[in-house]
Amino acid sequence: MADHAQTAQGAGETRRDFLYLMSASAAAFGTAAVVWPFIDMMNPSSDVLALSSIEVDISGVQVGQAITVKWRGKPVFIRHRTPEEIASAQKADPEVDAKGHVIANPAGLRDPQTDASRVKKPEWLILVGVCTHLGCVPLGQKSSDPRGEFGGWYCPCHGSQYDTSGRIRKGPAPLDLEVPAYAFEKDTVVKIG
Amino acid sequence: MQKRSIALNGLAVLFGLTAVLFIAASPHEEVDIPREHWSFQGFFGKFDQAQLKRGFQVYKEVCSNCHSANLLYYRNLSQPGGPGFSEDEVKNIAASVQITDGPNDQGDMFDRPGKPSDAFKAPFANEQAARAANNGALPPDMSVLARSRAGKGFFNYAGADYIHAILTGYKDAPSGFKLQDGMNYNEYFRGHQIGMPPPLADGAVTFADGASNKLDDEAKDVAAFLTWAGEPSMEARKLTGLKAMLFLVVFTLLFYAAKRKIWAKIH
Amino acid sequence: MAAVFKNPVIRWIDHRLPVFSYLQHEANDYPTPKNLSYWWNFGSIAGFMLMVMIATGIFLAMQYTPHVDHAFNSVERIMRDVNYGWLLRYIHMNGASMFFIAVYIHIFRGIYYGSFKPPRELLWIIGVVILLLMMATAFMGYVLPWGQMSFWGATVITNLFSAFPWVGPKIVTLLWGGFAVDNPTLNRFFSLHYLLPFVILGAVVMHVIALHRFGSNNPTGIDMKGQQDSIPFHPYYTVKDLYGLGVFMLFYAFWVFYAPVALGDPDNFVPANPLQTPPEIVPEWYFLPFYAILRSIPNKLVGVIAMFSSILVLFVLPWLDRSPVRSGAFRPAFKRFFWMLVFDCAILMFCGKYPPTNYWMPFDLTVMSPDDIIAGTKLVVDDLGSITFANGHFGIQIIFLGQLAAIYYFAFFIVILPLLSIFERTLPLPLSISKAVLPQGGGGLQQPAAAKAMEKA
């Protein structure tokens, strides 16, 4: 008799625990489902995403000149390189094997990349103008700006110096200036992003 | 004591009856806006994409000559829950208009073909230009127009009913009605005098899919389009609502069962 | 009584900052009457709604621009471009209505069951403070989308303060920060709308502390006399509150997903235009009873005073209703007057909705404007009075109905309740909660309390 009552109670308890488990799970699931919209709401909205690429007309940029455009809230440097600038960039190239791995780095580049891998057309250098150290905008776009020892850009905040391929040569910055995704729509129009 | 009880009970009943009759009273409308059936009505209603495309065409060819829709962007036309144009179609639609951009490096404004990220091109540069071109009346922006017009619809699709009614409500003024200069008689507009001349007529727009372009259908199509324009997230809202209600029903039942179980000891 | 926790980390924290033993005490050791009905769910529902409003509000504020040129468009951007923006906005705007529904039911529960009576007077007063803060918050929040109703509602209500003699217009200019409702007004409303919910939160904390001092009231109005009358809050009322919350959320979800703008005014989808007043200026439904009281008095200043008095009278309720019997369950006369108050508030609400010169025609179930009545009959304007029998159709003017309803509202608090305290014949009270909830034969009854000393904790 007592046994029967106990098993019934035991069965009742497991039924009750299962119910509580289900209820608690439902509450947890509901809370998680509700939390996601709050988080996703902070992700970029449709209008921000719609402006994630821009088209730039570079027909007016003479050889040796540079322009700065705003893309995704950041400056993008577009420099029409002179043959000398292209040559000096290529001179400091590291040696790479067929797969692209760096075999030798005679110029001692901190972030070794070949100049060819950083441009689509050698005379057009397109870089994100944000110093890879702590985010300042390096100087060197205007001809009156200091360009550092390597003819590229000079960051006034902590002294990072970039060469004519935008690679870091001196100073605290760890990486080369970023090359954004871009494509030439026409010879005179480049689409960035 | 009996008398007091009856008096009090009677008074309470009178209050209750007054309240109920008052709440149930409906405001007398000067005109009854005819209620149409819309595909997007109801808990499971959806937009008819073909209708939205036709409605957009009506907007583009007729309404956009006077009415702006500043909160709509060309990219909205390819978003889910809308007319369902493809990305390429949207690029073409946008490129077919010239958008003023600038200033350029010389400080001048210039025109360029539209992009999907542009807002719908406005017909007038500013409110004053719009008024000057329309006898001093300002054609209202259409972005949320369908949401701003009331009617008897509890779920607020009265906007679509209203727009359809206005567009089909132009009639000759009845004898004795004093119509002011430059105004048009409309059966459903408040006061019956509207500044807008009848914008639509049978055959005003030709639809590529050969759908009916009678006035009534053109009006329905553009009303549906404007309803979408006012709330592009409607379909997402109803779908999410279904999921939420289902979950909440399960949640409530579970907690009801848990409550009964826990309280069984007490009862 | 310090509880013992198994987890050593919790014990370490609790020894230095006793949150855990405090929560344990409040949930498990705190005695709650065992007979609380579902009318007692609305306090926790209101608390839940406060959390929902704060959470959605903070995230909406990340995307909203409080400038007259950008506010309307920023709200539409939230609806169209921000991920789930439409959902958060609908939750927030319908949440305001849900919050008021829960709080109004909560208040009526308090009035009916005497939860405001000693020793809970301060608990009640803090509650009325919360109501006032909610009304201010909701009023300012409605201005933020900068639609026609936002602007004109703000103009009308801020203009009320000009009714006060001498300082009135100066106060209004101070509120506006200019010569009309404009950008300075919008900016300060945004700042205060963000601030006040946290003031409400503080007041709610005080409210709960005051509650826990003496514990909850219960449907019998009789204090707990011992352990046989009480049960621990957890798990009994935690699970009951969660169940009630589920039902409430089903109701809430219906509005959010299937009728998201039905409780609002379509005119608010028209951007604010200071040069054009909409045909009817109507506040949100939860303000309508007070709006009706305001409009029922032709004099501007007296109307304003009457409107504020309708809330201020709640502050002194514990001193107006001094009946020694707490719960309306044992007060038959009070019960009937209470329900008349409920219906009266509904009548006031609908009076606030319609233009005051319109006529309610109860037997035609319609509300008509004087123009429509005249158009349908051969009457001239002067023929219509407060009550009319135009062409055999009985009609009562909304403003007159509102005046009658306002009179009853004040009469209930200022005249009826004090008189009931003295002259009411109450039913005999049970000896205790347990005796009251036991089936027949278990309940012993007290003598009806006339003007005796009240039940004190």
C-alpha cells in the first residue's frame, strides 16, 4: 500500500519536474527570442548598408596627384602614381614563391606584401587612409604635406611612415595601409566597396 | 434596507447601461467610405506583388508629378514584403530619373542618374515650389499618407479604402452646392471640395501584364501600393506575430499547468 | 534570518553584499496571504511593463533624432531601415497603453479592496506619485515623433498652464523655451522622457519596500493572523504571476502584431505643422477621462484645477474613506458605488474622445455633430440644448454628459466615501483568512464593525 502511494507520488514528482523544466525552458527560449531583436537592432540598418559602396570619377586626377574620398565614414586615398613612385615601391618588394608565401624580405618590411598584390592598375594606388596603429589619418595627400622618408605617407600622431605602396616602413604601426575592395567600372570610374 | 438596495442596484445598472451604450455608439460619419476587400487584410493578409507593381507604375506615371514620397528609396522596391522588383529592375528604375547631387568641387550642384540608394525623386525642390505649381495647395507627401487617413477600419486599412474612395469619388457637384474656384467636387472628401483635379481615369495607365486599367482598378492598385509604402514591414509583422502568438499560447498553457500543479496542495 | 547558501562564491559575495539573502528572504520567507485573486497579478504586470518600456526606449533612443527637422523622419527610419525597428517601436508605443491598462486595473483593485487603508497609506500615496510620473512620461513621449497630434497635443496641454494668474504665461514660456512649442521644447521633452522612467523605477522600489513592510492586502481585507493564513511568495505567486503574465502578453501581442496603430491617432502620421490645426485634437485614450473633466468646465483655470484635482483627490483617499471594514467584499453599498465609479470613468473616457458640442443619441447608438442633426431636421442652431429631442431622437450633449460624469467622480470621493464611512451597514467579517476560505462550517463570523477601531497590523 505504502509502496503504491510512494511510486504514485514519485511518478507525480517526475511529472511535476518535467512540467517545471518545460516551463522554465519556454521562459528561457522566449527571453532569448526577445533579446535577439534588441541586439540586431544595433547592427547596420538598411540605409547604412545601401551606402556601403561608392563610385569615384578619377578622370581629373593628374599623374602625381592624389584625392581623398569618404567611404563608409572613412577617408580613402586615391593616388595617381608617377613611374618613379611605382619603381621605388617595386624595389622594396619581398620575394614570394608561386603560392605567394614570402621567401625573402630584403627591405625588412614589417608586413611584407608585393606592390603588385596591392594594386589592380599600377598607376592607381587606392588605400584606406587610416593608420593601422591607432586610427589617425596620415598626411601625404597634398604635395605640401610631409610624406616621410619613403615618399608615401607620414602619420603625425606617433610617427608611422608608409611607402609609395602604402606599406609600413618605420614607426609603431603594425600593418600596411588597408586596400579596400574596388573595381574599375570604366577607365575613369572606380567603384569602391 | 430593501428599498435602499433596489435604489442602489438600479442606479448601478443605469450607470452600466449608459457606459455600454455610450461605448457602443459609433460616430456618425458625414459620408460612409465604401469598404473594399484587400489582399492584405486580416491576420494572414499579404500584399499582391503584381498589384503593388501596378500601383507603383500608377504612382510613377501619374501621382509623382505632384506628390513626393521622400521616405521611400528605390532599394525598397526590391526588399522582401514589397512589389518584388529584381535588383536589376531597381537599378534601371532608379537610373531612369536624374537626381540632383553635389556640391561638386567647384561648389555647384549637378544632375546624375539615380541609384538604388537614392530616395524617390521629389517633383518639386521645396514646399513653396509645390504650392506655386498647385494653386497654393500643397500635395501631401505620400510616404505615410495611407496611415494618416482614418476611417471605420479597426485594423487601420481604412487608409486604402479612403484613397480608393477619393480617387473614384469625383462627381459633378449636385445642384445647389457652391463649389469654390479651382476646387473639384468629391463625394468622399471632407467638405466635398478637394483641390486635386481627378488624377485618374479609365486607361490613364497601361499595364504591361494587360491587367484591367479601369479607373476603379487603377485606384485599387495605387491604394494598395501606398499602403505598402506606408508600412513596408507589414508582412514581416504578421509573420512574426504568428510565431509570437503560437509561442505565447504554449508558454501560457505550460505556466497554467505549472500553476495548477503547485497550487494543488493549497486548494 | 540569514540563509545558508551552498555555493562558496555566493556565500563570499553575500557576506559582503547581502543581495542573495535579501532576495531569498523576499521570495521564500516573505509571508503572502494565501487567498490572493488574479486581481493581484497587475502589480507585477505593471513592473514588467516598466522594464519593457525602459528596454525598448533605450534602444529606440539609439536611433531617434530629437530635432524638429529630423524627428518624424528618424522614427520612420526606425520603422523601415533599422533591423527590427518596427517591432521595437510597436512594442514601445503599444506598451504605453498596456502599462496604463495594468496600472488602472491595479488602482481600481486598490480602491475596491481598501489596500489604501491604514497602515498602507504611504504605499498608496507612492503609487499615486508613480501614476503622475507615468502620465508626465507618456505625455512627453507622445510629442517625440513630432506628428500633428504630438505638436498640437503639446501645445494645448502646455497652454493650460497659462490659466494660472500672473505667473501662468511666464511658466508656459519657460516650459516651451520659446514663444511656441518648437525645437527647444522637443529637446527638453526628450531628455526628461529618458529621465523620468528611472525616477519611476526608484519610486517603484520605494513602493515595494512600503508593501513589504506590512505585506499584501487580500480580498477579505483581514490581516494575516499566522502561518495558516500565509504561503511563501515563491513558488506560489511566482508561478501564478508568470501565468498571468502569459495571458497579458497574449493580449499585448495582439495589439503589437495585428492592430499596432489602432489605439493611436492617424493624424500623428502627418508631420507637425504649426500653421495648421487638425480638425480634432484628441489625446491618447489613457488621458481621455482627465481631458473630459478639463473640458467639462467652461472656465479655463477652474477646468485646469478640476483636472489636477481629479488626481490629487486620490492622494487623500485614505482620509476620505475611513470605513473600519477594509474590503469591498463586505461593503454592499460601497460595492455598488464603486462599480458606478468604474462605469463613470468609462463614460468620462468616451466624453473626452468626442467634440464637446456633439450629441450622443443613445437610442440610435450614434454620436452626431450639431451640423448633422440640423441637416437631418428642420431645427435651427439655437434649438439644440444640452438635451434635445430632435425629430423624436433623444440626444444629450457630450459636454453635459461629461459634466454629470465629473460630478459623480468627485462626489464619489468627497461625499459618498466619507458618508459611507459613517452610515454604511457592512456585512459580518470572517474571523480570519483561513476561516474565510474554508468551505462551509469552518467560518466563524465577527460582529459587523460599526465605528470601531480599525484592524491594525
